[in-house]
Amino acid sequence: MPADDDTMVSLYAAREKIQPRSVSGVFARWRWLMVWLTQLVFYGLPWLQWNARQAVLFDLEARRFYLFGLVLYPQDFIYLTGLLVVSALSLFLFTAVAGRLWCGFACPQTVYTEIFMWIEKRVEGDRSARLRLDNAPMSAAKLGKRTLKHVLWIAVALWTGFSFVGYFTPIRELGALTLALALGPWQLFWVLFYGFATYGNAGFLREQVCKYMCPYARFQSAMFDRDTMIVTYDARRGEPRGARSKKADPKAMGLGSCVDCTLCVQVCPTGIDIRKGLQYDCIGCAACIDVCDDVMDKVGYPRGLIRFSTENGMANGWNMRQMLRRAWRPRVLVYTGVLLAIALGLGLSLFMRTPLKVDVIRDRGALARQVEEGRVENVFRLQIMNATETTQRYAISVSGLPGVSLASDAEVEVLSTEVRAVAARVQLPPDAASPGSHPIQFHIRATDAAGVQVTEKAAFVVPR
Ligand code: SF4
Ligand code: SF4
């Protein structure tokens, strides 16, 4: 700013609070269906039992992850990585085909904002009542409504935080600890942190999260092309816009179908005017489609002035079938191919996974020693992980050198999902091998479960 110029130019626009008008219609029903589905899963899953324990539990303390019948250990991290890769690729594929449908219908930010807005509407009334309340001076009635709204928001937020932590600590235990006011410091921290994030994001920040904070919103334009399905205003049909009486003939007045009622702007949760064209702020929620269809019904014009379409579809006047034919284009085929290959690989490796893991660790304290009759002995520590939910007995044997044998217990019992460390004493007859290190193999086989066996390599040391 020049020194002699006292005009201050702000580079930041102050946020204008958006009070979206409520809307009904096909897409509003889909949004609510997604709210129910996602929240039934999120709130309900931690309460589901499987094999007398929580069906989905990421038990960080015990370093075990339970996914229904699967018990995963940190060594199985590759599966979780694979799951994340599949989720990310699915999102890429979905975005390339259907644009921001995820943002508008299933993203947690959208879903919680929808729930919080529903509470707001129940307590403070519809859009015009809320705008009046915003502008009214503080009074007992206003304070009462505001307090009730925030109490309800906080209740939902805390329940959300509690459910989130219930994926990492058995939720029934967590419930009992909460009732006894005996939550541990970390449990309390995460319940409050996640609850506070939900309260802040869905109650206050709302569209700001989508516009400025969400990384997915930043890079998804790279996945868009002219055949991606987006919410579009048909400017050729709608313009020139203008108010008119219901009986008036728009053609005679030189008008298009848009009656300029601005309802599409009033229902928009991000406060944009879709008639200005594709904007990155549009989350694809289709609220403007619902309300505009309603307006078209009322004035007696065909629906679809605002609709799901593609840029190519709009430019060429294509119908839905013609646009869907373009869905199978090279980038979609590449995403689909990679996604299918990874999902198939992940599924196969999970299907073929042996529910038994063994780590062989050499006993550093006793590298190699001579025992009775001149035999050479090496001691190893076997960490046997039983990744099933029943107690298992395992037979241990060793091979790889002539006459090599196990001098310790050849059978061991490991409780369900437990890890047991077993000392394995391996002996070799005198002069069976030259001095130095020789490869041997441990074989661990479940005695009651056919095909469950693991072979692990180790090195047997013969001293000079
Ligand atoms: S709702 Fe439809 S008719 Fe009304 S302003 Fe928006 S585009 Fe025009
Ligand atoms: S422009 Fe329409 S689809 Fe986009 S965010 Fe606003 S209401 Fe939703």
C-alpha cells in the first residue's frame, strides 16, 4: 500500500453466513437415504459382535485388528494398505464418471452438516425464520433457541466422538468407563477431539471445509473431463432469464425458461449460483436440481433446466443414454483395470492367507555350543502367532542338514489370537557339517487344521 494512500484493500473476503433454504425432491431423498445408511453403519458397526468379541476393532494396544472373521497383525499391514489403495482408486474412478457425487451425498462433512442443519431447522425454524433470528437482538427466546441448538449439536458431536473411539477400544467397555466417569486420558482426549471436530465442521465451518480445507476438492479437477457427469444449468434453454406471469408466453417475451426466482441459489449449501457455470465450489448435492424442477412444475415447463449432464452432453444436446455411452473412455478404463487388478490381488491373497505366522529369532546369548556326545546345539526363539480364534496345537520340526533334530518340545499350544514365544533347541551330530553357517528350515504345522503350515528359514552355526 503506498504511504500516501490511506485506502486499505483487504485481500480476504469476510465469510457471509449461509442459511440454505430446505428442499424436497428426488435428490433430497437420496441424500437422506445416504445419511441413514452411512450413520447406521458408522454408529452401529462397533456394537456388532462376532465370535464373542467386537466385529470391527482396531485394537492398537494389543496390536491386533479384527475385521469380522479376520484377525490381522501389524505384519498384515499390507492388507490395510491395499484396502486404502482400493478405496482411493474407487474414488478416482467414481469422480471421473460421476463428478462430485461423493461430496454431495456420502462425504462425512456433507452427512453431518445435513444432520446439524436438520436440528437447526427443528429448533430455529426455516430459512426466513433463521435469518430473522440472526438479525434480531439478543432476547430470552433467542438465547433459549440458540442454547437448545448447541446442546443438541454437542450431544450428536460427543456421540460421534464416542463411536469413533469405539473402533479402537471395545465400545462396551468404553460405555461402562464413560458411565463410571473413568475414561483414560487418551480415550477422553479422542472422544472430545473428534466430537469437537464434528461440532466445529458441521455446525460452523460447513461449506468452508469443502471450499478451503478439503484436499480431495483441490485435486479432483484433474480427474474431470468433458464427459464427467456434473450438475449443470442449461443456459441455452434458460436464457435470457426473467420474471413473467404464469400465463405469459416466454417466446413472445423473448425469454428463456429461467424465471429468475433465485431459489437455486437459496438452497445451495455453498451459496453459489449454478447459472454462472461450472464452479469448483459446487459439491454436486443436486439441491438446485430438486428446487428448479419444482419451479418448472409450477410454471408448467419441462423439468431439467438444471440437471446432471456432461459438458459434451450439454454442448451437443445429448440425452442420458448418449452421455452414458461415453462413460467407457480411456481414463475410466485405466482406473477400472488398475482397480480390478489390485482388488483381485488383495482378495486372492486374503483368501490364501495362512492363519499362522512364525518369526525365528536367533538366541544371541548362546550362539552355538557343544552339548553331550559332542553334538552341536543352536538355540532359537520362535514367535508363533495363532491368527485364528480357536486354540491351536502346532508341531515343530526342523530340516536342512543331515541328522539335524529338535531337542526341545516338538509340539506347542497357542491360545486363540495369541503370540507365544518358544525356545527351540536344534542339535546336529558331531562332524555332520563343516564349521560355519548353514541354512536350515523350521516347519510349523497345525495338528488339527489341514494345510495350515509355515516354513521359516534360519542359519545353523557350527563353531570351529
Ligand atoms: S431455480 Fe431454476 S428457474 Fe429459478 S432461478 Fe434457478 S434456474 Fe432459474
Ligand atoms: S450448485 Fe447445486 S449441486 Fe452445486 S452445491 Fe449448489 S445446490 Fe449443490
